[in-house]
Amino acid sequence: MGAGKTTVGTQLAELLNLDFIDTDLLLEQQFDSSIVDIFQNYGMQFFRHQESRVLAQSISTPNSVIATGGGCILDPSNRQLLQQHGLVCYLTVSTVVQRQRLAGCNTRPLYLSATMSDRAPLYASVADFSINTDMHAPTALVEQIHTAMCQLIRWHI
């Protein structure tokens, strides 16, 4: 939440000439409702199940950059899917910057101060690499990600 997944992911996909998939946006389109409304109307368990379904659907789409919802990492099966398919970049953000970016935002259903500290080890466990987004413009982050991806791909060949 607030790390820049959608902004950076869109630009990375453009640079690589790949499709961009935002799993939260897909859910909103499929339910014709906001994430907050899905949470409120159907509950967290239903939402998490749908989030997992959309992740599996997205991963089966070749040649794409995928931005997952912030809580997607909580499900062990989602972590396994992420590890098994493609490269995973964990965009980190400090709590201070995260709060600044999310100030006044009412589209994040579970923004709690403890959320990121609980999730950080899970994100780190599946990530091929991590990049902190605090002090960087999206274009600089895209370049950093692209460089890291190229290095990883060369290392695996």
C-alpha cells in the first residue's frame, strides 16, 4: 500500500512492451465495485478468496507485469504462485512516506500501522530483489528494477 506498485508497474510494462495487470483493478472491474465496497459487502474472507483467484488468473497471462493487492501476500498459496512464476520485485516504503502517500485516501480498506510490519517478512520471503521507493521518482525506480531484472536473468542463464 502506497509503495507505488501501480505507477511503477505501469511504466515498467511500457518499457518492456508487456501487458500491465493490477489485481485490485481487475477485482473492481469484475465486481463493478471498489475494493472497500467488496470488503464491506462480502467480508474479508470472500475478498481474500477472490484476490487469490485473480492472482492465479493474472499469472496465467504470459508476458505481463503484475501489481498485486497489498494483502495478497498473506495467503501461502499466493506466495507459492509468486515464487514459481517470473521475477518478484518487492517495493518497500517507510511508514512515514507511506502515510504521506495515503493521506486522505479512502480506498485502502486495511491501512493499519501494524500492517506493513506484519507483511514485510512475507514480501521479503518471495522477492527476488527489493527496492525502496521513498526518495525516488517512478522513472528512476523503473530503471533500477530493469537493471536488477537484467542482472538476475544473466545470472540464471
